[in-house]
Amino acid sequence: MNFVEELKWRGMLHDIMPGTEELLKEELSTAYIGIDPTADSLHIGHLVGVMMLKHFQIAGHKPIALLGGATGMIGDPSGKSKERNLLDVETLTHNQNEIKKQLSKFLDFDSKAENKAILVNNYDWMSKFSFLDFIRDVGKHLTVNYMIAKDSVKKRMNSDSGNSEGLSFTEFSYQLVQGYDFLHLYNEQNCKLQMGGSDQWGNITTGTELIRRLSGGKAYALTCPLITKADGGKFGKTESGNIWLDPERTSPYEFYQFWMNTSDSDAEKYIKIFTILPQDEISAITKKHAEEPHLRLLQSTLAKEITVMVHGEDNYNSAVEASKILFGKGTEEMLKKLDEKTFNSVFGGVPTHEINASDLSEGLDVFDLLCEKTKIFSSKGELRRLLKDNGLSINLNKFSNIEEKITSSFLLNNKYIVVRRGRKKYFIIIAK
């Protein structure tokens, strides 16, 4: 597989240094991408870089994932208007351990293949430097003129930008530290290529310049575009914040729904970037989607591929089942399978009504529960008409026997009762 050509058709190539493609054709090459472990989980904004490493490994080359234990203590000014909060060693170590588990779902770290992935931490070598050693042995090789010419630095130094707080020396030194990372990996791992987002071009080329000046060697740079949404919104951001890979932060159901809810134009772009499906298969899916857009084949294929990759087949199947519930295709058995976090995700925004759990010990008739205790119906006459039309469901089962008592046996997760009025109007009763 030609790695550069693969990135081109997938829309994942922004800038490439001359000679990079020739290098990759000549030899099994090593490349790295840096990830600052500022949280104990990756979010989907990181996935473009991770997928670049995955395609690089599939193409037969050796990927290195660099966790920035050192640079994470500083903060990269690229694309930022404020200085990032600095983290302590204990927090960073925890974050790194969790991120490694997530990366293992995308990259092969454990086989005996010549191109198995490597995970490194720049704290391992940067922590051995004293400040004086670093500015003497590394800092003297780059001029301030060279460093301030970088776009990421100029934007932060421009006081006319309105939202800039200036640039601290700590952040200014970031590109020098990242440049040294490239030099270190060049010397220790024969790593000749650094990849990253397009906002990283300045930092990456600082590394190629250091390698040229300190070792006389030739190194290369390759970046991907920053992913945007068709409507101009920021990719990966929702009203509730980032979409995380950690299921405790973002449930598999919410993760799956994020991809299902993408627009047609975004799904057509994302399926190339976030899956490893081949070009002919994606072309066929795109063509079929255009013929029957209401079936949302692009979205469902994208959501399946990425959810299985991140959360596994079982969680994907659970997310699909949970999704059916709000579309009237669910069953009580499906409801009972939902853990509380997924239940709350599925029914987020649905009106809720509270009752005392003790009210259910002897049971309530349906009129008392829905008209008196919760006021879901404004009158018994309204509820009676709905019952006559067979339009009331409790826990997704049609309810028509007015003699039947609603007891604690109806509770889901020992807490909830789901009431559906008609085909699509839901209410949640919470027993406390």
C-alpha cells in the first residue's frame, strides 16, 4: 500500500515535505505522532492522528506513539489563545497508562512483526536534562528569529488579536522541546518522519531543522488537515463537551449516536478518515446512500466501524438495541438490559416525574399513577380515551388492563418506569 496515496484519497493529507513519499517507497520507515496526555482518555479529536499511525502500520511501516509526559507539563501554544494548566507527574503517569490501553485498540504493540508499534514517553529523556544543559546543548542551535517566525508563536505574540494573553517563555520553549523529541527518536529509533495536524507544521519543521544542524541528517514532515464539520462547527464537540473514547466519560451508546447523527456530507468525509474500509467499498456505500439517503447507510456503516473498533462488538450491538427504543422498535427485554448510564443517555431530555417508592409497595392503579401522582395526563378521561385506542405503553409493553396494579416489579434498575403515550412521546417516572 502506498501510504501517501492512501492519505490523499481519504482526505487526510495537508502538507508534505519534498522527498517524503520517495523515502517511504525506498525502505521500511519509522514515523511518530505526539499526544500530550492532558486527560486520562483520548477524545475523537485525537483519532485523526491515531488513524494516520494505523494506516502507516498497515502500509508496512513502523509507527511510534509518543506520549508527552514532558511537553504535557508545558503546553503547546499552537491553536490556543490561553496557556494550558500544567499537570503534575502523578496525574500525567495515570493519564499515560489509560491512553496506552486505548491506543492498543488501533495499533499492534505486541506482535513479533518488524513494524510493531512502539510507545514512548518524552519525559524519559527530557527529565535527564538540566536547564543549563538543554539551553547549551540544544537551544543554541536555533535562533530566536527562527522560532518567532512560526505562525503559532506569531499569533500569540500579536497583541492586536484581542483574545491573546501573550506568550510565556514556557510555551515559547515548547517547539524546542518537541524538536528535540524528533532528534532523539531520529538517533535512537531511526525515525525520519514526524506526522501531526496541520497546526503542528511549525513544531515539526523545527525538529527537521535540529536534525539537520546537529546530525547532518535528513528528516521529513507530513500533516493532515484539521477536521471541521460542514456547518462550520467544531468537530467532536457537542453541547455536553468532548466525545471521549473512555466509556465512563462517553457511553458507547452516546459514542455510537454521535456518528449516527452526522450530516450526509460529513459522514461521506468521516467514513474515509475514521475507518479502514477500502476505497471501492466506500465508493459503493456512498453511491447506494445517494440512491436511498433515508436509509442513512453512510452513517450506520461509519458508526458501526468506529464503535466496534473503540468499544467492541458487544457494546456496538447494545448501542444499536438502545437506539431502537426511542424509535418504537424496542422491547421490555431491551430496557432491562440497559445499565443506568446508558438508560439516562437514551432518555436524556425526556420529561421526568418523581414518586415515592413506597407508593408502589401495595401497587397503584394506572389512573392514580398517571393522573394523580405524576400528572402525566391532565384528566382520567384523557387517559381513558388513550387506553381505549390502545395508545399507552408501560416499559414498552402495551397497557390496557385497568385492573392491573403498577407495583415495584415494574421498576427498571430498581428506579425507573418508562411511559409511552402514543408512538413517540415518552415520560420517565423515578421512584425515590
